Amino acid sequence: MARIIIMTEQSQNNIKQALYIAVINKMAGELSELEAKEILLVNSPTYITSKDHDHADHIEELKNIIIKKHGLREVIKSLRETHFKPQSPPKDGKDS
């Protein structure tokens, strides 16, 4: 006999929200990694002192990090605005 699972609308919303939270958390982790790489790259003494270091590669890598960070921030912001509307406080029935 086959099982039929009926999901309520609330259950479906909870699942969707959990998935979006997982995605946002993963993207926030990637953003943190990029920020750490940027700090390491900007503070790298080899960039200033090394004759063998290709400065063009260093600049290109920093540019790519900045672009990726901006993209991740925008997507995270968009997901939060779209899928996580702020909860308004419950009304107590009193007029202000």
C-alpha cells in the first residue's frame, strides 16, 4: 500500500524557508572566505618586495575577489528581501 503524504501549506513554507536559509548560510561562508583572502592579499609583503611576483596577477586576483564579494552580497540581500519578510508585531487591538 502506498503512503500518501499531504503537506500543509505551512509545512511547504517551512521547507522552502529552511532551504533558503541553508543557501544564505553557504553564501555567507563563501563571502567570509573571500573577505579573508582579500585581507591576506592586500597585506601580502611579497607584493611590494618580490621581484619575481607578477603584480598583474595580484591585481587581477584582487579584482576578481571584489567582484565576487559584491555579487554574493547582492544575492544574499535579494534572497533576504524576497523570502524573509520582516515580521510585524502583533496588534493588540488598541489605537495609538
